[in-house]
Amino acid sequence: MKLRGIGVIGLGYVGLPLARLIAASKTEIIGIENNNERVALLRSVESFPISADLAAVQSKKIVIICVPTPVHEDKSPDLTILNTLLESLSPFLQKGQLVIIESTVYPGYCRNIGVEKLESNSSLRIGDDVMLAHCPERINPGDSIWSLSTIPRVVGGYDKKSTDQAAAFYASILESSIHPMKSIEEAEAVKVVENTFRDINIAYVNELAITFNKIGIDLVNVIDGAATKPFGFLAHYPSIGVGGHCIPVDPYYLIDAAKNAGAENSFVAMARNLNDRMPSYLVSKLEAALATHKIDRAKVTVLGLTYKADIDDTRESPSLKFVEILKSNKHIVTTYDPYAPSLSTAKTVDEAISESDVIVIATHHAAFNSLDYKKIADDGTIIIVDGHDKLNGSAIKALGLSYIGVGRISS
């Protein structure tokens, strides 16, 4: 069988943009998705062929895997989907193929578990017959500067041939630089390290927000001051919490890898725990403000349910956690997000903020930039909560509203 073209398995947030990019490069491609309804939907809108049959990758020179790798309820890595897929893919492998795993995994997964699963139902062997590489996905939804095509990528292979072949493929479809790693384990480690770096820095400023609030110092002003230093400081800002499928998840893969190696990443675990507590912390600030107004059960409007501004992704969104805590505290909660209508209880922003005691900007979508806070104050709202410290708190307070930020001084 003559192998040609690319097969992309998993057409979600990562796989679909990649498949579109490959198709745009005029490279032969087929997308594989196991959800029949999604297959039917994608077939109606995409220019490249899409199948629910895994056997369709048998004729492809390169097979790229982009399936989710979440965590279990206890925060341990959940590799069930990836493991099952690799076992299912095994009988369809062909001599000379290159398999690339883009899904996030812990260092050591590909060479140990991945190889075992890929060889489980095949007479072919990784290295001798089939090449294997890892290229951790890098995608930043909503970013107008760094696109899938322009973000630099790292690749690492089971052996040098695998690394070279994977690097050559990505160089053929991307505008960005490709950085070959010395091993597949190094490539696996890159993804968990870069996202854990962000999680730790966010946890640092979130902890400072809690501390400086008690001291009476505006943390955002302090960070802006520190950022004037042209070296040795990288500004991060406090927020309602950390969302998405990478930053709140990948550190647990590093924690698990350390545990399996007989080490302990207690610092990483503490950062994760602190960031997970931020929705609860912001609710506690709101509860304290409500107490000063002698309100036990407030009408609270939460604007923004996605984890990031101007995108429709709600995975691990701290806004949703914030809403659940409010409800458990017996407040009357109205929600609105133009990017998540199925989760919104109001159909418009005007409907959502009507008769509210509290308005929370949990996700700063551009659609909320034009809110008329004078009218909001005139209509009886008493508290504005700023989930990312982006509002002009002084101007809001000048209207007679109480303003609550994460790292800002509230009143």
C-alpha cells in the first residue's frame, strides 16, 4: 500500500484547527471523529473529508492524534481516551507510518505506555516499522497575534528518524520555527513545564492579592510599578481563577510524573490548590460587602461564563465555579454570556442586569465594555465585582457603587 497524506484523529479545539491548516496547505488529509453527530455536522461545513472509521488512516503517511487528556475527579491524569484510541489504532498501523501524539501527556508516557498500546494489536514495532513522535499542541484561542501557524513548536521522537520526520512535516505546514528536542521525553515535558510556569506565577499574584487586601495595598498598581523594571520581572495579574484545558490540568500531569519517579512537587500542588480557591475567595469578598449593606440573599448577575474573553470555551471556567458557590450560599443568580447561550439564564445583557443587587463581570467580553454604570447605579445595583481587575474602580465608586476587585482595594 502506498502511503500518502495525513490523518488527524480528534476534531476538537486542537484537531480541527490543525486539520483546517493542513487542508489549506493543499496536503491530502482526512479527519477522524468518533462522534457521528459531529461527523455529520463537520461534513456539512468543512472542505476536507471526515470519517468516523478509524480504518481510514491505514493509507496515510502521517497520523496525528489530538484527543483530550483530562484529569479524574481526584485530579490524577485521565488517559483513558488516549489509551483506548492507541489500542484501537494498533491493528491499522502500516509499515513506514509516522504517528504523532499532540495530546498532553506526562514525561515518559509515549515511550512506555504509548508504545505498549500501539504495539498491542499489531505485529509492527515502534522504531523498527513505525515512527512515533510527540509535538505538544500549542494554541491560544482568541489571540489575534499568535495563530496556530505562527506559534513556534517543539517535537521529540522515539528515535532520531522519528524526530526528523515530524520536524519536517510541521515545517512544511507552519510559518513558525520548529525546535527538535533530544528525546520524546523532553518534548512531553515542555508542555507541562510551560503551563505549570504560568499556573505558579498566577498563583503567586493571587496569593499577593489576598495578602495585600489585608494590608490595604492595591496590588495591580504594585504590579504595574514592578513591570517598569526592564529585566527580571514578568507581569502576571490576579483574577477570579484559572480556566481552560491546559493551565488548570497540565500541572497535575507534572505532579503525577514526579510521584511516579519517587519525587514530590509540593510547590506545584500548592499553586494549583490556591488558584482553584480563587472563586471562593472572591465570593467571600462579596459576602463581606453584602454584610455591610445588611443583605443576606442577594440578586446577583454574573456576566461571562467562558474561561477567557471573547471565546466560547467553558472548560474549567472559574466563572462556573463562582456561580455554583453563589447558589450554594442561597443567592438568586442570573447568568448571561453571549458565547455560552445554553448556559445563560438571561437572553440579553439588559435582561440579565435588570433589578440586580450585584453585577459580576466574571469574564471581560468586549460586549460588556459598553455597560452604562451610571444607569446601573440609578437602577438600584449597589455592588460591582470585577473578576479580572480591568474596570475603572474609582469611576465606579464615584457613582456611589461599591467596587470589588481581586487585587484592588474595595469599598
